[in-house]
Amino acid sequence: MDQITSTPPTSCRVRPPNYGKLITILSIDGGGIRGIIPGVVLHFLESQLQALDGEEARLADYFDVMTGSSTGGLVAAMLTAPNENKQPLYAAKDIAPFYLKHCPKIFPQPRELFGSIGVLLKMLNGPKYDGKYLHRLLRDQLGETKLHEALTNLVIPTFDIKNLQPVIFSTYTIGSQPQLDAKMSDICIGTSAAPTFLPAHHFENKDGNGNLKEFNLIDGGIAADNPTLVAINQVTRQILRKNKDFFPIKPTEYNRLLVISLGAGSNKNEHKYNAKSAAKWGIISWLFHEGSSPLMDAFNQAKDDMVDMHNSVVFEAYQSLDNYLRIEDDQLTGELGSMDAATKKNLEKLIKVGEALLKKPVTRVNPETGDYEPVPNGGTNEDALIRFAKILSEEKRTREHHERGLKGEK
């Protein structure tokens, strides 16, 4: 059980939410190379905050919680890990260039037909990629930085394949579970270890008393490809336990949550599969079918949609739908829907997908059909992010004013 209060990030830049009106959450889905899509969206959001509050503004200044699964966990860590000046290691504008530079080396592409056949044969006996470049990159970028050093509260889900249970690395829980205060690099390697694509990650971590904890981690998407509910759960637990940063906020005050949830795109509307074909599939076809994995596609899409349906209904029930923004593109086709087609051409196309997504109407999932439908008078995603940036800026100013008042400053 968590303690009533938890240890906040040592370098936390965001004032406690009880100083203001809202609890602010940013969530980023998994999706391999498609993480470049939310990267483009985040760049736009951060640029709007900079237009309001100055060029030094960073997303970590505005969100009480940042959460991400798999590739989304990497993005969240990059935006919250401190550099030597206690500033975020990466600005949002750096995310897309990071993907362009490193994804082709993380996911090297076969050069010819025989190369593709060789990859398939290899996947029958091991992961498609050895993960060595990704592991070196994360250890180089994140160094010895530990979870508690995140510049705002960070929540990254993973799944322990040995214990068959989710492991949630959260700055909120390390006060009561110090063994979870692991290196960010290990957490990121674990949450990105997608089955069949990258190897599972084993490591051990000691708490301050020398107690050793073993982890056997695979992809955070196994637990929560869309981690929005995981972050809301972490916040709600703190409210129930009357964490001093949240008190006197009540558990029923859902209207105080402000949530931006970013998908990494999907090809669900490509309608690649059907029951007539699937009825004839064996285990190999369920795992590998015409360059895709029907089982993983169905598994991840189902979880994403269920989370979004839940949030849409609950926020509507609490009359706070305007505080919930889900940005997702479910119209991807071909290689754009791939997790690992890391050619320069495809990555550049994904950037254009992100840019086009900003211009598309705000959509909301229809709980009856699962389809994303335009919100009447909702404007574009760009319009919505501009509105949310103004709210976030105002919330930050409110908290700073309240803090100055408590200190007796003018």
C-alpha cells in the first residue's frame, strides 16, 4: 500500500495541484516508430506555451503527470529527464528529429527479398531486432538518471513476464516502494520491449536499504498501450490517501482533471482482416500475416479503444468533456501503420501525418460503434491545443500566484 504522502520528484518544476484549479495529465500511446506522430503534436503544443510564456517554457512545467507506454514512455522520459542544468533533456521540437536519426538504426530494414525471408526465419527463434543500438542509445542519453529525478511526476507501465503482472513505475509510489526507483534507461528499455520485435529486459535494482528487486520486463503496451487510465489511477490513489499535494481535492471532482491523450496512429479502418480468413488461421498466421501481426493488432487496438470509450463516458458523466482531448488518427494505411518500417521515406511521411492531424477536426469515439466522429463545433486539433495551452498557462500562473501568497510575496 502507498504511504499517505509520496516522495515527489527532487527537481519537480510543477507546483502542487492544490495550489490551482486543475490536475493536468499528458498521456502518450505506444506504437513503435509511429511515436513520431505524437512528437509532432507535442511540438505544436509546446510552441503555443512558448508563445504565451516565453521560449524557455517546456511541457514539464505544465503537467502534474506525464505518462507513456512503449515508445510513448520513451518520449515522456525524454521530456522529463533533467540535463546538467536541471532542464528537460529534450524539448518537444527535438522528438521528431530524434526518431528520424535513430529509428533506422534501432529497426534496420532488410535490403532485399531474401533479407525479409531471413528476418521471418529469425523471428521464429528470437526477436526481430537485437535491441543493442536502442539499449546503448538510452543508456547514453539517460545515463544514471533515476525515476525520482524526473522534472514532473512520471508514470510508465511495463509488464513483468516472470510474475505475469503489470509493473507501474511511478514517482508517486517510490516513497512506499523505493525498489521502483530504477534508472530511467532500464525503465525505458523495459517498456519498449515489444514481444517478437525486441528482447525482454532483465535487471535488478536496490533500494536505499540494500534490498534487491528483480525485474523481467516486456512492453508496457501489454499492460496499457493507452496509459491514460493508469495516470488517472495514480492520481486518484493519491487523492484517496490525502497526499498533501492534492488535499483537499476530492475523489469525485473529476471536473478538475485536464487530460490530453495522444495516440500514435492506427490502421484499424484499413480492414485488413475478416472472420472468413481468420477462421482458417493457425498460430503462425495469427502472429504473422502479410507483414502484420493480427493478434497484436487486435490486442492493442482493443485496449486503446476501451480506454478512450471509458474516458469519454466518464468525462461526459461529470460534465467535463471539454477537459478531455484525445488526438488520434485511425486512417493509416500500408507502411504508415507499421511499428518498425523505419525507412527515411516512411518516417518523413509519418511527420506529415502528424502535421495533417493537427488540421483535422477534433474527434470523439462513439461508444456504440468505436468510430471516431467529429465533435460538433469542436474546431481542429490545432484549435483545441491552442485552447488547452491557454488553460495550462493560466493554471501555471494561478499556482505561482498562490505560492507567492503563501510565502508573503507580492
